Amino acid sequence: MLFFSFFKTLVDHEVTVELKNDIQIRGTLKSVDQFLNIKLDDIQVLEELKYPHLSSVKNVFIRGSVVRYVHLPAASVDTALLEDATRREAASQAAKPR
Amino acid sequence: MSFFGFDTTLPKDRGHPLAAPGFGQVQDPFAHLSQGANNEHDDAIDFDDTYDGLGDHLDEAGDDFNDDTFGGGPGANRQTVGKDFDFFGRTAEVSDAIEEEQLRYSRAHDLKGTSLGRNQVAPARTGYEKYQALEHVSDLQVDQNLWGEPEPQYQQPVPARKMMSLDEVEALMKSQKKHAIPVNQQQVVSREPTRTTSGYSSDTPYPDRSTAPLSQIPSQGMYNQHVSVELPATLPIGSQSHQHHPQHPAIFQGPDHQALPPGLASSQRSIAQQPSSHRMSGQQMPLNPQQMLQISEAGREEFLKEEAKRAKRNHKIMLLSKDNGLMTPQDKNFITRMQLQQLMAASGSANDQDPDATLSEDFYYQVHRMIRGGPRTNPQQPLSHFAQTYLFQTGSRHNNRKANRGADNHLQRMEQQVQRAVEAAKAKPKNKQLVIEGSLGKISFGNSKTPKPLLNIKRPDHAETVSRSRGAHKEINTNSRRAILKDIESIYSSLMKIEDEARKEPPLPTGAASEPGIVEQHMAWRSGMQALNEKLWSALKVLEPIDPTSSVPHPFIAMLSFSKGKKVIPRVFRHMSSEQRVTILTMIVIHLDVLDVVRLGQLQPGETHLPTASREAIDLFSAAVTPSLFGYVSEAPLYNIMGLLGLILDRVHVQASAKTRIGLSILTMLTSRAILIRETGATDDGEWQQWTQLYNRLFDVLEPVLSQIFPGSFNSGEDVYVWQFLAAMGSGASPEQQQRLVIAVKDRVMETVTQSKTLPPDMAAQRLGNVNLFMRAIGLDVELLG
């Protein structure tokens, strides 16, 4: 749930999503769910000349499994807190009996 | 083109005839008005009104070649071949020939059962023999006279009436009032006995037909033909006198129910409305024909309207109901639970009963929202400050948030509703694997929280792991990077535990009135905190013995060389007692020249700038660690300061440390604190004497390197800490020492002043201000140098 928790804080921030088919989409993160499906608004495709079919698309829903990277706005990431959250996640994972 | 003069348009092109019954028929709600206006005439049928005139639209052209086709020439027996050519009769004439041909064929092919074939043909003819003899086909044109007789049982379709405009309706209503009154009286008289004698019981629909209003009779047939077939017999002959009345707009529009006495009309309406009240249950059966007869025309209309609606609705239900029973109630419950859980997860709901669980599940989001939810004055806030915010607000904000949740009330209600479902799901032990009997494999499930494990590696027992790692720990070089990182992580884990515990601090017992339970609770919390604190303290490894001969640094100092080790200091300090703090400070001060920020903070020969990595490390140290240390030093008594300075002078390479930013700032910290204590007069002279001795030692050690403590170039503008140090030194110095100070840094001062003249005014002012820190400390000013 760490990533879900993390991405929820980025709602309404501008992110760039890089898909596994190399398309990069920049837009405002509108919503994310536990599968890390992503909803973007006001999107803009980087290298628009290469993907003209996406030039008229205004918003997208991206299935989480096709995302390769999400480029984050560094200013809105609290690294210290994220470190702690990661530690907690790791601790709870370790504590969980398998 | 029409071949036989028929209308060649296909039925679908023609559309549904407006006059025909069915859905296409437009119901005219005002029809009864016009009917009422002509009430006294509507007991007869006017052909002109009932004939739809379709015949007039027949295409009579295009039959020019009919004669060629059917053998009729101009003037030839036109009487025999008309438009109504008798195909059957003509074919029957040649049927013998056809038959002979057939027999000949069957014989030629020597078919079996020829006699049978013959028998088959023979009966086909029976019944039609009379046509054979028919030489003359009579003209089947419809005799117009036939239609002279009113035949209400063969209903002419209601002519398509044009809908009346509002004006027309009003006019009709007005005229109707004039007409209606006398008619009413007439009808009441004729009806009265009927009602009083037998009422409207179902077994005697119209006990006295002759007294029933004539106008109703034809209209009954409109809806129920088989009933009305017998009615013409009862029609009075007199009705014929009206049959050709030209100004009948509509005959079959039903009688005017408004013309009836109000009481009667309402009772009839109530019958008609009964079905509508039952309609919702969908169990209303259509009235049987006899019941239908009892209801007045208007009531029936209404009823039929309702009936049509009901039928439509039932049809819809029928269409939808084909999927009924597809899911069992259990299935539905399952789906609902899934949806609700999804909703819970999506809304990031705080499980109000267990905020800790939520916090651990969704830690980053929850805390981030608490921190960033509030106004943040400066986005460039240093991390330490930031972490402070995070800790201080965690407890209080959490409670506020609960109180402020009135806005999303519906969500809350939903959550409450969901909670039971979720808890039930949690309580149930999850079977992660399904082994279907007889199958070789097993199906494992996963959900978002516990994904399906792709690898199933058996973990060794926990105890075993611990013992092994401990054994390994001894073997591994304690200074190895991995070991240090692990040590830091253990600090963090105990730190987080202590922070969690601190958040749960029970309310302080207030005075004598406090309950014993609260006190007990508080005591328990205290002891818990104490235990955690000890754990943290041991994790810090501050008290590990110092081995001066060892080449490896002390574990605590080694931890400080990592950025996350530096970052943890401010958080640790918050939970440290005063003694623990001074111990940490002492450890740092003793190892001042071993600290990475001091070791790597000196400019190597030929370097003008520090490497980026060490610069970042220094920035982080001064942002994270120094403030914590300073926080302690600024409250420390003089003897502590003296002790620390003594340690530095005894055990640390002061000259090397002074060439670094961190080393110098720690020296500044100590000296300035001593001077502050002196100024507040909180010291006695004996102590001050000791301090002056220490100060003199420091001065003597540093004097030779005073010109070298400045960082690289002038232009960097990073030398403010040096001027701060010089100012601290200068303010504590004797006049003779001040002289020596000025001589040592004179070149730098002059250089800075001349340099600043070439700079933009604001930068120049900043540089001169830095220099002035020192100059003012010794009672001078850069203006004097001008």
C-alpha cells in the first residue's frame, strides 16, 4: 500500500507517466487506485510528432500494469517521510507471517 | 408504376394507417367535447364521415396495356374482363388441359401409383366445380347502395381526426354548455330507472337496453366487437333518419361523460380509477368484457389508457426479467462487499476505531496530508525543521481531522456500514490456496494487499536468523559500510517505536482530582518510554568504548558519516535526556577531526572548491546536526563549555579542524556561548579565569592559521562563518589579542573591501556586512577603512 499511499499525495500534481511502449504522457494526476491505475487530465504527449493520434486526447486512464515509470515533481515528495514510510512498510512486511 | 392499378407502395412505406387501431392511434382527449356539441345527432352513422376515401387515391392510370395482357381489345367484351378479372375462373377453364399434360408426363416417366396421382388430383377439384361452368364472371363492383344501411357491427375505422387547437377546444366547450343542459335532463330521466332498479351489477349489464343511451351502443362495438354484433338489432329504426347528417365530425368518439349527472360520472370514474391504484402491484387483471360494459365511455377510455401503460410496463419488466435469478443472494453479497472494500480503500478512510492501523497502512499519505495540509510558509524549509513539524503535528492534527469530518458525512456513514463487512472478512481466516480435489495443481489467490506470491521461498526460523546474523556480525568488520547502515536502521526502528509511543501519551494527571487509573496509565506509559529510550540509546552506540589506537572510527561517528545518520540526530535529540545530549555532544567534539565533514571539508592544495559530495554532506550536517548541538550548548553552563573546549584542545587537531566550516562553527558556538554567559554575569571570577586560560590556549594554537581559515576565493561569498568566528574570538579577546587578530586577517579585510567596490551594491553591502561582524566586535568599522 506504500505506493498507493504515496501516489495519493500527488493527486493534482503534474506528473509524467512513461508507458512500457515508450510513450510519455504528462498531465495532472487526477486519481490513482490500489492497482496503481492512473487517471490523468490535461494531458500532453511528449514527442507529440511521433504520436499524432494522441494529440487530441485530453485525458487518459492508464492501466497500472502498463506503466514503466512515473516522473515525480521533486518538490512535492517528502523524502524523509517517505523513508520512514518505507521503513514501516518493510517492518510490517517482515512481521507478517508468510 | 402500377400494373394492375393497385397501390404499389409497400406496407412499410405507407406506415401504420392512422385510422387503424394500435399504438399509432392518436387519442384525442378533447374528442368528447366535439361529440358533446353534436350530442343530439350522434345516434346515426354517416357514410361520408366514416368512409376513409382511400379509393380516391387509387392510381387509375398505367393500365393502358391491360387489354394486351388479358386479350380484351377496345370495344371487345369489356364487360367480361374488368379490373376484377377472375383469375381462378379462367384458370379453371383450362384446368382439363393442364391435367392431361400432367397425366401424360407421369405416364411417360412410368411413375408408380399413377392411379394415386389421379386420385390426388381429383379431390383438388371438388368444391370448385361450380366455377367451371361459370362462363360469365359477374361484375364484382361494390354496389354503393349496400352501404346505405348503417352497419355498426362492421366498424368503419375512425377517420383520422386532426387534433383541435386550443381555440377550437374552448369554442367547443362554450357551445357545449349551451347544448348540454337540455340533453342532460333528457338523459337523466331515461337513465334514472336503470340505476335505481338494478344498478350496475355484473350479471345485468344493461337490463333495459332500449333505455340505454343510443349514443353508447356503437362505441361499445369499437372496443369489443363480438359483444356488439348483436346490438344492431336493438337499434331503433329512427336512427337512420340522421345517417346522412353532414356536419358530424366524429360519430364514434364516445358519448360525453360530462353530460351525465356529476354523481354518476364520478362513480363511473372511480371504477375506472380503481385499476390505476392497483397498477403498481402489477397484479391488476384486465376487466372482463361484461365489466367493461358497465363503465362509461370516458371511464373506459381512461381504463384502456391505463391498461396500455400497464402493458408497456409489463413488457419492459418482462424484457428485463429474463436475467432474473442469475445471481444468488450470496453472489450479490459478495459483490457488494467487494465494492464496499474498494470504496474504503479508495477514500483512504481512517478506520476511526483504529487510527494506528490506518497510519501504518497508509502512513505516507496520512502524515503527508497532516503536514502539508497546513500552511507551509517556506517550501525550502530545512529537513530537520520539517521533521519537527511532522512529529509535533501528528498527534494533535489527527484529532482535529476526526472532528472536522462533518463534511463527508455520507462517506462516514458508508464507512460505518462497511466496517462490519470488512471486519468480518478480516476475522475469517483467509485460505490462500484452493486445491481442487483430483487436480494436480493448486490455485492461489491474491489481493491488493497480499499479492499472489510468485516465489515461495521457505524462510528460516526467526531465531535462527538472529543467531546467525549475530555470529556474522562479530566476523564482519564492524566498520563495514553494511554494518553501519544496519546500525543506522536499528536507530530508526527504535526511534519510530518511541515516536509512536510518544504520540500515544495519555493525558497528564491533573492535580488531586485525577483518577488513579489515569495516573497508572501515565506511569505505565512512562516506563514504556523509558524502556524504548534505553533501547534507542544502546542503538546509538554512543557509549561504545573509545579506542584511540584503533584505525576504525567509533561506531557512532561512523554512523554520522552517512546522510541518514546525520538526519536522525535532530529526531533523536528530542527524546534524549540532558545527560544523554551532553554525552552525544562530547562524542562529536572529541572526534571533531575524525568527522567526515571535517576530514573531507578541508581544501586540498590546488582546490578552489570542495567536491560536491562533501559540500552536500557539510550542508546537511550544518542543517541537521549543528542546530541540535547548538540547542544544547545555548543552555549549557560555563563549566560544560570549558570541559568541551578543553577536550578539543587536548585531543583534537585544532588547526586542521579550524580550516573547515563545521570545525570552525563548533568553535564559534563554544566561544560565543562563554562570552554570553560572561555578559549575563552568571559566572564567578574563578571560573572566568579558567576560561581565559583556555581561550588563550586556543588563540595561541589558531593564530598561525588565521589567514588560512578562509575558504577558497573571495567571490564565493561563503566566508560569513569565518567572520562570525573572528567576531566571537574578537569579542572575547584582550586588546593585545585583538591587535594580533587584526594583523592576522588585515589582508583579507582589505581585499574584501576593495573587491566589494566592484560588486553590485547589494552584494557589496552583504560582503561588507560580513566583515563588519568582526570589525564591530573589536570596536572598529569598515567605514573607517573607506
